[in-house]
Amino acid sequence: MSVVLIPYCDLRHKGIPYSKPHLWRLERAGKFPKRVPIGPSRYGYVETEIDAYLDALVAARDVAHESPDKPTGSHAR
């Protein structure tokens, strides 16, 4: 299996609009996939890891919508 690295600028095409400093903070906190150094001051992101990150966001959203956190509006009187 070959690994596909995508540059920072292509993250926006995947729906990730964050700045580099914000991504680095998320990365340090373990909340975003780690960069891969590809040259002096150049980094890429493993595309499958970015896709898995996005899939996890969608799954978390779906779980949040399934759990009844809020009342449905019908109150017993």
C-alpha cells in the first residue's frame, strides 16, 4: 500500500479551514493527525489519516444526534 501525502493547502479542499498554528496546537493535543516532514520547512499529511479524522467527526456528530440530551418538547402535566 502506498501512502499519499497531501500538503497543508489541500486540507481546505477536504473541509479543514484551520490555520497552521491552530492545526499544530490540535496536533500537540492529540486531536489532529501528525504532520510528516518531507523536506526543509515542508510537511504533508497522510491522506488516509485525514479521512479517518473527518470520519470520526461525522461519527461523533451522529452519536450526539442519537442521544436524547434535550427534551422532545412533550411535557407530562
